[in-house]
Amino acid sequence: MAELEKAGVPTAGIVDRTFEKNWQASSKVFGVKVLRKLLVPRPLVGLKPEDVHPFVDAVFEELVSALTAPMEAAATDATAD
């Protein structure tokens, strides 16, 4: 994701709240000041697609905003709790 951001391609990750600090630290390690994120209450790894859909549906409007707003606004909005 960091390489895409560096190339000017907007990205946004769906991140479990328990990994938020790790996400922020990783963005700095990969040379990107801010990587947009949308927070979900639990890890989605290992869930069946039909169990993931409600989590994605809940953040979908935020996702669209994060990917279409200028980086400053998207980063601020998408990282708010």
C-alpha cells in the first residue's frame, strides 16, 4: 500500500482496532507519513466471505470518502475513532 501511495494511487486499509498502532508504525517504516485506515472491531482474517460483508458494509461510506477526498482530509477522517 505504501508503494501505491508513493506513486499517487489512493489506498485505505481495513484494520482491526487492536492493530492500529502497528498500522501507524508500519506506515512510517515504509516511508509514508500517513496511510489511510478504516477501523473494524475484530480481525477479519479467517472469516467466511459472508461474515466479512457486514464489517465492510459498516465502513463502506468511509472507504469511499477516504479514497476520493484529498489525502489531508481523508487521513484525518479515516483515522478518527
